Amino acid sequence: MARSTDFNIRAALKRTRSQLLSAQESGRAALAGYEELAPQYNRAVEQARNFQSTLTRDYNRYVQDRNTAVSEYNQLLKNRRASLQTALQRQKYLDQLEAGQPELQRQASALYSAYEKSFQDAVSTGSTAYERQLRNTKYARDVTADQLTRLSPGSSDYQRVQSETARFTKELDDLIADTGFVTRFAQSQSAPALQNYQTFVAQTYNPAVQEISSLRSSFDLPAASAAFQATAQDTGFVDRAASDTRAVYDASQEEYSRLQAAYQGMAPQLSEYTRQAEAAKQQVLSLQGMAPELQRSLAIDTEARKRGTRRDYRQSVLTGDFKRRGSAR
């Protein structure tokens, strides 16, 4: 029985030493792996940390460009809204002017009709006056000419009547030659009516027509509306304006993600090395604590055999203590 106890203790001691060596080797391997990987991890972390300033710079530039684009878009939209409002107001005013144009045309037409009537009335009156004057002058000439035939050529009355006859003859010839008499008379008589018409056309009708023409050429309501609608619906304006700095920022973000992935990819293995080293450490400490006890038990058992001590295996304090430790483990 004593030999069996001695054998078991030696076997346990050998096994413990073997396990201790294995644990130490595992710890050294884990530590070596950690020491090899940790600098790489630290460099990757440092690279990512150093790149953060570049990422922040590119992001700030992108935000600045985007904010500028937002301001430009808002200003453009404001300007085109103002242009549209101006065009709408001008269109409203133009509509009012055009709505009043028929009345102006009616007034101008009425004034011109009044002038035409005045002119025609004057033509009729002038024609009557001309015919009357023509008849009267011819009659006066004929009377004096008849008187002249009854007078002696040498008498004083003859010369007077001859002079009157000549004057009436000239007046008659002048009247016959004056083909513009009626027209001049009509123009003179209708001049106030013509003046009324011309004044209305010059001061009222023509300015209104010119203003309408000027307004029509000063704005384009469909174009202003289309420009405003196109701007209001242009949801990609800001993105297009900031596309260059956005592309730079996206590239920096991608590079930063790659740098993060580089050290994050090492983290699990680094943690595993740490866990393995800590586990090996705890195992070594545990095994190192067991070895002296086993050696002490072996020494006691050997000494007992030298003294011839015989105790039952199951009653041995040494083996009982070893069993308890084994159970605890």
C-alpha cells in the first residue's frame, strides 16, 4: 500500500510538472504573440488617430461648401420668386391697360368722328358760301359790264364802271381758280375738333399704347414662372454644388474606415492573446501551488516508510489531503 501511495504521489507530481511546463509554454506563446501583435495594433490605432485631423478638415470643407451652396440656392430661389412676383404684377397692370384700351379706342374714334362730321359740315357750308360768292361776283361783273355798254367811253362814269367791271372780273377769275377754297374753309371750321382728337391721341391714347408695348417687351411671365418652378424643384442643387468636396470627404471617410478596420481587426486576436496569457498565468500559479504540497507529501510518505509506519491508505492524512485537493480542482 505504501508503495502504491508513493507511486501515485510521484505520478501526480510528474503530471503537475508537465502541466506546469505546458502552461508556461502556452503563456510564453501567448505573450510572444501579444508582444508581436501589440505594436502593429498600436501603429494602426495611431494611424487612424492621426488621420482624424484630415477627416475633420475634409468634413469641415464639405460642410462649408454645402452651407455656401444652401445660401446660394436660397438667394437664387428668392431672386426668381421676386422676378416672378414682378412679372405677375406687371402682367396684372398690363391686363388692366389692355382692358382699358378698347375704351380709349372708342374715345379716339368718337373724337375723330366728331372731327370728320365737323369737317364735312364745314365742307357743305363752305361749298354753299363759295357758290354764293361766285354767283354774286359773276352777277356784279355782269351788271357792271352791262352798264358799261350803255355809257360813253369818254365819260367819267364809263371809266369808273369799267374799273369795277375789271375788278369783279378779276375776283371772279380768282374765285374760279381758287379750287382749295372749300377745303381751307372746312379745315378752319373743323380745326377745334381736329385739335381735340390730336390732343387726345398724343396725350392719352399713344402713351397708353406705348406703355402696353413697353410692358410686353419688359417681362416674360411664362419664362419667369418656369425658372422659378425649375429652381424650386431642383432638389439636387446643393449636392451638385458641394459634390467636389463631398467626394474628397467620402474618400477620407473610406480611408478612415479602412484604418479603423485595420486595428479593429487585430483587437479580437489581441484580446485572445491576453486571455490566453492570463489563463496560463492562473494555471501556472495554481500548479506552482500544488507542486510543493505534493513534494511535501512525498517526503512525509517516504519518511514514514523508512520508519516502518503502516497506515491504511484510506486513513492516511497525506493521501486524504491530496484527495481533497483533487476534489477541489
